[in-house]
Amino acid sequence: MVVEIIFNIIIFLMKIFFKILFFMALLVTTVLALVPAEMLTAPGFNWWDKAQHALAFSVLGLLGLAALPAKPRQVLMGLVVYGVAIELAQWAVGWRFGEWQDVLADTVGLSLAWLLRYLWQRWRPWHRAAPSLNSTHL
């Protein structure tokens, strides 16, 4: 009874922690996306920039999926919309460049987060069924 209560408290605190971490990551990403950069790369295709977008949105996706595990599609679709909104905001401010390739890189990162979530759910050891007594593996 006491162990179950402690376990439930820990789960509750972890949910709050992931929600706070997710929204802090959203805030940091927004600030970094809109702050004027001292030296902007020339407009064009930049692999390192795209890798940074994919990494940032992988992290955002994983945090969002951990914060709101019951709503994975809403989290990932919301983050796609968020990525589009960032690019529109960068286009509007004038000192940054909004690029459709960045949205594509964001989507690649979110796809990676979705894949990692799928693999985690598929292969986590405590989720597997215990072998039955009638199993041929005994």
C-alpha cells in the first residue's frame, strides 16, 4: 500500500517534470529561433543548420511525447505547426531567414522521435509478457 502510494507520487512528479521541461524547451527554441544572430550563414542549403533543426525537434518531440503520452499525434502535429510558425516569424522579423527546408528538417526530427517512441514501447523489457507454463521455451 505504501509502496504503491510512493510509486504514484513519483509517476505524478515525473509527469509534471516532463511537462515543465517540454514547455521550457519550447521557450528556449523560440528565443533561439528569433534572436538576431551576429553572423548569419548565407541563404542556401546548409547541412549543419538542418541537422540542428532535426536534433532540436527530435528533443522537443521526445519531451512532448513524455509530457503528454496520451496524445502523441496531437503533440507531433502541434510541433509541425510550431515549426512552420517559427519559420513564418523568422521571415517576418527581417533579420532571420524562414526556409521551407527547415520545416522539412523539423519533420525529420519529429519522425525520429516517433520512431524512438515506437521502439521504446515495442521493446521495453517490463512490457513483454512473461512466458507461460505451457511455453515450449521451458
